[in-house]
Amino acid sequence: MRDLTYPPIIIAARAAFKALGLTFKITGDEHVPTSGGAVLAVNHISYVDFIFGGFATQRSKRLVRFMAKRELFDHRYTGPLMRSLHHIQVDRADGTGSYQTGLDYLAAGEVVGVFPEATISRSFELKTFKTGTVRLAAEAGVPIIPLILWGTQRMYTKDHPRDFSRGKTLSLTVGEPLRVSAGDKAVAETARLRSQMSDMLARTIQEYPDHEDGAWWVPRAYGGTAPTLEEADRLDAEEKRRRAEARRAKRQQGKTR
């Protein structure tokens, strides 16, 4: 797979990180294999997670092909970039094609990045995991590499203004590879993956050097004021309803023209 865009993008990203005065606290990145296919399972707390998730594999000199929503590929600016980086387009209405592409990439020895929660967590704790991550890794016969990001939500997330001010710390915690089986074990294996990542998240939050009690970006369980998982679920449902109404209104407007 030819990568004409990825190398200069990495150089530009490093320059941007330096300009933003970011401090990286990376642990466990020796767990990323230096060759062969692998699924990188990443928690999802920010719109910029796919940028920093890929940074966790730099020690092993691996490039990550993220599975990302179709809207990013349809956009006039991000679309050409996503395709040039060989990321994988996901149509939430029909994920068959993207799943097969993921399998093809893994068979070719690529690292495929997946967000098991599918959408950003407003509570900054782990949402329910979809079983697709486990099924993908099991069918391809490759390990899952768990990755926890922390601090990216302070930059750009749901319900809060973007903040790219200087001096933030970003923590990246890579866990030990997990071998899984699918079939009737997919649900149990997904629960095992979530449990491992939940422990990693707790440790990452507790060891985060910039922790602030009462901060909006800290989960309620850790002394912050972020929504609880239940409150976040309600906000997600309201957002889904608004989007559905907007789509219906747009279709209706098209019919009346």
C-alpha cells in the first residue's frame, strides 16, 4: 500500500503538537507489534481521537487505518485526505463493505483502528461496546491492542467549545494484546475487552498529571462534573432524535421543491 500522504501528515502533526505545547505521557506502546495485522481498539472521547490514536503506534513505526464514519469521506475537504491515508469508510446503515475492507487490510498486515463505542462518550467513561471489534479480530486471527486516550476531550468534544490553547497533557495508555474468539463468544469476549479497557481508563485518569476536581472534562466518579453515563445516554438519545427530525425535514423540503 503506497503512502504518499501519511508521512508528510505525520511531520505536520508533530509540528502542530509542538506549536500547541502538548506534553505526551505514553505508556505501554511496546505492546504494539512491529509487523503483522492488529486491531487497535480505542476509547472515544473527542473528535480528534483518530489523530492522537495513531500517534500511539509511532514507536513501532506502524501506520493506523481507522474505520471512520462515511460523513468524513463525503466532506469536500476531509474526504480526499481520509482516502489518501487509506482509512476505511463506515456506513452505519450497512457496515458489510467496511467490515470486509477491514479484514482485507488485516490480512495484508495492516493495523486497523476501531472505536468499539462507535460514538463519542459524553461522560468520558466507557459506553457499551459493539461486538464488531472482537468479530473483526477473531475472523482475521489477529490480536486486539487496547488503547486509552485521555486529555483529548479538553481540546474538542461534544457540547463544549474547541480549546486548542497551549500546554495541555495528553495521556496514551497501550494495553497488552488480547487474543479473542468470536461466534457465540463474541459478547463475552467484548465484555472482556471492555473490562480491560475500563481498568486502563481508571489507571490513566488517576495518574493524569493535570487532574482538576470539579472540571467539566472529568467524569463524575472521579470528582468532575461531566454527565453520568445515564445522563449521557439521555443526551445521546435527544441528539439522535434531533438529527432524525432534521433529516425528515430535509427530505420533506426536497419533495416540496
